[in-house]
Amino acid sequence: MPPKISIQEVSFTYADGTEALRNISFDIFPNEVFVLFGPARSGKSTLLRLLNRLSDLVDSARFQGKICVNDQDIFTRSTDVTELRRKISMVFALPTPLPGSIRNNLTYGLRMAGINEQRVLDRRVERALKQAALWDEVKDRLDKSAFALSGGQKQRLCLARSLALEPEVILLDNPTSGLDPLSTSTVEDSLYELKQRYTIVMVPHSVQQAARVADRAGFLLDGELVEVGPADHIFINPSDQRTQDYITGRFG
């Protein structure tokens, strides 16, 4: 199977000279949950942001290498970055609902994309909320304020907002870091359904979560990709001693 995303010899350096990533290469395949894990400041979030070019917002940073999605280089001048970010959607650690109702949160992006037919909007809203495991909890209050939702519900709303645009790839940057165990479990359970339709790249909040949700995983340390492989290999019998030391809690 050809990769959905191919990362080839990627390096990224911030304006102050901090080298966040050094010569990273690996592939991510369709319909898998790929987890990037490692200690703080290992380059995980930087790499995630490169995948939909949020890195463009970092002044004077230096990027080297190549990132291809569907075999197309996303850093060419001809790339429509707005369309890329619809295709590769990102959900951040801190849920930030838009002002207004639950329904408006989901339809705002659709209307911006030129979708205004009410029947289509209603269908997209319901499907996205179901995919994010939120429909049953909010279906009777879609026109109520999104700010009235709990923290876990807001996080799933932000996920649903991304899903409403029908992306191909979902980037999840520590999406359960502030959630209670029940809400965390709900979000994790939804990943098993979502990967049937989407490719998911996730930075988890713990090694334990990484082991629970990953199909494949990559361990990053100080900007270096130490190793990458199937979850049952990485978390049970890693090839590199540094990976073993990290997942057993000897550092990090």
C-alpha cells in the first residue's frame, strides 16, 4: 500500500538556532492511527504542524526536506495552503469553541467553503457529531451555546468541527491532556471508528495512551527519530535501548 504521507529527510530550525527536527524520514499509511511520542521538546508538535503547514506562521524558521501527501509535495509554491488545511485538519490540546451555538460551530467552516444548502449542512453536522461520539449528548440542544459544554464535550466538538469538513487526515495534538479519565476513554474509543475513514496522526499525553491507541508509532528524542514501527513492536520489544528506557520510565 502506498503511503498517505511520506516524510523525507525533514529538518526544521527555529530563528534562534534551535534545531527542532533533524533529518526525519518515515511513512504514514492510510487508515491507521500513527502516534508520535517522546519527552517534551523532542519535536513532536513541530512535526505535526509541518504536516498542514502551520509552520508557515513561525517567523524566520528554516525547513529542509520534503513532505508528500498522496505523493504530492505540500511545500511547493503551487500548493493551496487553505485547501491543504481542509484536507489535513488539526485539533489542538486546548479546545476552543467558536462563539455561538453548537450547530454554528460545525457549519461555520462549511459555509466558508461555500456549502449553504441546509439539507447538506444538517447531514454533515449529524454525521460529524456521531463520528466524534457527541451526537447523543447534544442532539437536543444544537442551538444552545457551545460554551455550556463540559471540557470533554468541547474537545469532541472541536474534533467534530474538523470532521464536518470531511478531511483526509486528522492531526491530534495532545487532545486529551486536560480531560478526565471518562472523557479521555470516550475520545480514545472514537479513534477506532474514525480510522475506518481517516488517517490519524496523534501526539498523546502519555506513553500509556500511545500504547493503547497506536497502530504504528515513532519515538522522537531531541529532534531525532529514534525508531518507528508497529505498536506491538515499539511498546513491547523496541529495537533501541533509548526507546526501552523511555517507555519504562527511566527518563522523560
